[in-house]
Amino acid sequence: KNILEHIIMNANNYANGKKKRNFVRPVDHIKLTPWKDEWEWKSVSHGIAQALSLVENGRVLHSPEDFDCGELEQALEKCRVWKLREMKLPHAIDCSYNLSSLLYQDYCSLKNSPKISESTLQLAYATSVIRSVNGL
């Protein structure tokens, strides 16, 4: 029997005055996450993985072929929403979000005129890598 059938059966038995059975609480089996469902989780992980296509030999490419900025932007936006829903994301997700966001900002600064200074990007990359290693 699934949990829902078990809960309904116990509720009916209790209401009918029958012997009360051990009640299984479904909350014990549910873990709350900032993402809605498995599809949202997979779409964000795929979108963030797209950030890796911006890098080749340790450098951000100026114009990668067949790169869809929209998918990465959507994934980054959903991660921002997750951070709002739950202040402390799991460490791996937070680090992946930070690094992919930096890669995207670096890519955009190469394409657009308002460029981010190289020293600012270096500091941001260093901070992100150190946070991912130290778990802060």
C-alpha cells in the first residue's frame, strides 16, 4: 500500500471506532527543496552545464558556436529564485551557480561595451573557487 492509502485507511478506522493502528506520517518521508520537481531540477542543471561551453583552455570564448544564452539565463534566474526560497542552498548548487554566473558575466562583458575590469573578474573567480573548496 502506498502512504496515502494507509493514511486514509487509518482515518476511516479511527472514525468508525475501530482499533487505532500505528499512524505513518508522510512528513517523515518528504524532504522540502527549493525546486518544484525533478524536471525543474534537471532543466537547471542542464542550463548551468551550458556555462562550461563558454570556456576553452581556461579562457572564456568571444563567440562560441551554437551557444544558447537563453537556457543559461533561465537556469541562473531559477537559481536566484531558489536562493530566495531557501536562504542556504546546498553547497554544490550554490558553487555551481556562482561559477556559472561568473562565466556568463565574463562572456557578456567580452561581447558588450561596458566591460568588467580584469582584476574584478580575477577576484570574483578566486573568491568563488575558494568558497567552493572551503565550503563557506
